[in-house]
Amino acid sequence: MQIVYHIGAHCTDEGQLRTCLMRNRVALGEQGVIVANPGRFRPIFRETLAVLQGEPANADVQEVMLDSILTEDNPQRIIFSNDSFLCGIPRILDHGRFYPDAGQRCRALYGLFHDQEVEFCLAIRNPATFLPAAFAKSDADSFAAFIGQADPATLRWSSIVEDIHATLPGVPLKVWSNEDTPFIWRELVREIADHQGDKPMIGLDDYLGAIMKQEGLERMASYLKTHPPANEMQRRRILSAFLDKFEIDDPTQEVSAPGWTTEYTDMLTDLYEEDLFAIERMPGVQFISP
């Protein structure tokens, strides 16, 4: 049995991945692919991890968990998606770094199904936009209070990836950038679902509705109808052009804080690009990109 943990990060696809997979649950179910209901698995995982205290779950415990979580029989691949698997938003900057307990949390999740084929999937995002978006979801009184002692210029996603990989060196880890998501969405959904059927998946363009204005969606659909792309690369170029013009403005990016200037966020973006390059070169990590 294959176990897929989609572990976030926060403020990336905002549940769109699970929603798209759920729209295809009947077709996926015919292939033995099950998208687990968070309302069921989250309390079960929480209780089981508390009892196990770091010990791996035996076959009996696994059977009880699956009986409590699933209604389907004989699953071949189960997808668990939860952007708080690593921690809640208030703790994402503990000790001045991104998700400092990532490796430990992934080891605990791995232990629930340690004798199965387990893989982890992680979306990451430019700190220049991630931090304001995460702050908007937090209960912090101010952006400065949310950042605390962390220095945004020293935050690296590669530290999380290294932590997870070092903790679970033989476990597949798939990573992609949130900025690439619109261009790899179809591939991403199929990759995580391991979709093998001849029947096409539905709702693969729904994600665009969350990031592009309705006018842009309609105009792009009309353009694609009269100018069908010759290949995927051409489709991505068309999508990029329409996103440039019709992308929905993100109100969470309006941050009022000392030093949080355009020049500073540009610097954070440059550091993020370097971090992405480092992650792409990490052995044992599958970086999904256009």
C-alpha cells in the first residue's frame, strides 16, 4: 500500500489540491486511490501519535486507524493532505526558522505506516509573499509580532527539505514552488494521484479560478479555443501571458512594517531563487518544475 502525505506548506494551494482530487474520487477509487477525509484522519492521527510516543505503529494499530478513517476496502494508495501536519501557523517561525520540527514531525507520520510505501509532498513559497499571507491567517497583533526574532533574510526552505531528507533518507520527497503551481497543476495532480486511467481527470483548470479574474478566464478560454496550443510548453506561455494581465491581487500582501519595502522584498525574492536552485540539486529530492 502506498501512503502519500501532502504536508503543506501553509498558504500555498489553500486546499485546492485536495478539492481537485476529491472531485475525481470516483475515478480514482476505481484505481484504488483514496483521498482521506481530514475530518476523520486528523483526530485519529493525533490520538494515535499521542499513544505511540514516537514508537512505530504495528499492524493492528494500522488496521484500527484505517478502519476508523476509511469507508473503502483494499486501498492501494491513500492521500493524506493537511497543511498543518508540520505545525500550526503560530509555530511556523519557532526558533527563528521555518517549521523547525519538520523532520521530527515527518518521522512521526512515517511511523504510522512505516512498513508501507510512504512519500511526502511539499509546496514552498517565496518568503516575500509567504510571510504576509501567513501573518494574515495568524492571531498576531502586528507583522513585527508575527515575525518575532526571525530574520526573513535568513529563512530557507532548503533547511526544511534537508531536515526531512536527513531524518528519512530513503523516503521519497517531492517539492515544488507555489509560484510554479499554475503551470504544473495538471502534472502535479496526476503525479500525486498516480493517475493511470484512460479517463481524463476533471476540474484540472479549477485552480485558475482562485488566482485569475473571471474576465481573464473567459478570454483565455476563448483564445485557446481559436488558438489551440501545439504542446504543453505553448499552453504554459499562453497561461503566463493571461496571468500577467488578469491575476487577482492578493490583499494579504499589503504589509505595513518598518523596513518591509519593495527593495527588501526584491532581495528576499533573489534569496528565494537561490534557495530553489539549491533544492533542485539536492540528491534524493524530486523537484517538480515546468
